Amino acid sequence: MVQSKASDVAAYLAEFPQDRREALTELRDLCLQELPGFTEVMAYGMPVYERDGTGEIAFAGQKQYISFYLLRSDVRAAFADRLASHDMGKGCLRFRKEPDYELVRDLLRATASGDGALIC
């Protein structure tokens, strides 16, 4: 997808076909459940979850995969073993099929429990 110009996450999700929208909606629901105290915003054309004005988690629907942006370097380091078997860039976890929701939930919980000090 080209960078979205949607003004909110609901409008962003509405831009996708049903199957992709379902997966993205599940990611959003997990973010909302597991990131208490975070603010959901649209930034860089995708949903971003901020704490104290700093984005720590984001996700996006791409043409070939769903991206999950894990912006906390301490969380990435703590989950290095579990992330090793996935398609992972510096901070972008790419799901070419169904996202690993159990892994995502654990990453979100670890992000929420940290102090937000270590951002890449």
C-alpha cells in the first residue's frame, strides 16, 4: 500500500480488502488491549502507539506482508530467540501470512511493562 492519508485508524483499516483488514484489526485490538496508557495516532501513514509522545509500536499493511514495528531495542533484545525464526529487519517484523498473534501479544506486554527509555 502507498502511504495512507487516513485521518484515523478506522479509516486506515477501511482501505484494505476484507482478509487483510481482519488481520490488521486483530493487531489493533491487541495493541488497544495490551498497551494501557498509550495513545493511538496516525503517523507516517500508519497506526502508531505512543507513550509520552514517543512512538513505541506501529503496524502497517504492505503489498506483500503485514509489518509490525517494534521500536523498543530492549524488547527486541529480550525476544531475540523468538524473533530469529521470523522475517525481521532492524525494527520491522514482517508477516507474509497470518501474524503470530501470540508473539505480538508477548511483545506488546513487554513494551507496556518497560519504561520507554530505549527507543531505536
